[in-house]
Amino acid sequence: MCLFQYDDDPEPEQRVPAGPLYVPVRPGTAEVVVRLFRTPLGVRTAVGYTTPDQLTATLGAAQPWIRLSESALRAMAEPLGASLLTVDPTLTAPAVTSTATGPVTVPVLRAPDTAARTS
């Protein structure tokens, strides 16, 4: 942690231009829709990546994307309740994979017979 603050260092809450972003989308019938995510605390956020490789590494090669400026992404997301913009998030939950080939059976535990104890 730096002990000195310089005039050109932004505050953490201060919006800093991120430049053109690769934004994950959901394909629609005639248009695409910007995907919104939630932070670990449940706050809605728009997400953008600075390179397509980072987007692919996080969301997979099949994830469609469009290129938007930061201001355009904010303008699209804010009316939907996502005033937060997260750039280059990498921490995600692993993909869910099913290893079971059939129905899962769970043993039923029964309470011990209390009549047998009292004799």
C-alpha cells in the first residue's frame, strides 16, 4: 500500500474511463442484449473486458460479445438498475458439471426405537 497520494491517482470510487470494452451479450431475435451480472454482495453490475482473451478465459469461447465504449455501456445499464461497472472480473464460480448418470439415492435415517430402551 502506498503511503503517499498523488494528484493524478484516482480515488477508488472515482469513475475512470476504461476505453473500448468487450461486453458479453445474449443474442436476441433481431438484436443483442447486454448481460448484467451480480457482485458477490448481490449488487447488479455491467461487465466489460479490455481484451477478448480475458472475456473468453472467464466466460468461455461460446460467449458472444460486442464492443462498446464505457460511456455507452453505462448509459445502457443504468436505466436497468446497474450503476456499477466491473472491468476485467476474473473470479467466477466453476461451471457446473454433472457426474451422476442416473437418479441419486439418499439413505433414510430412522430414529432409534425408544421402546427397546425402556425394557
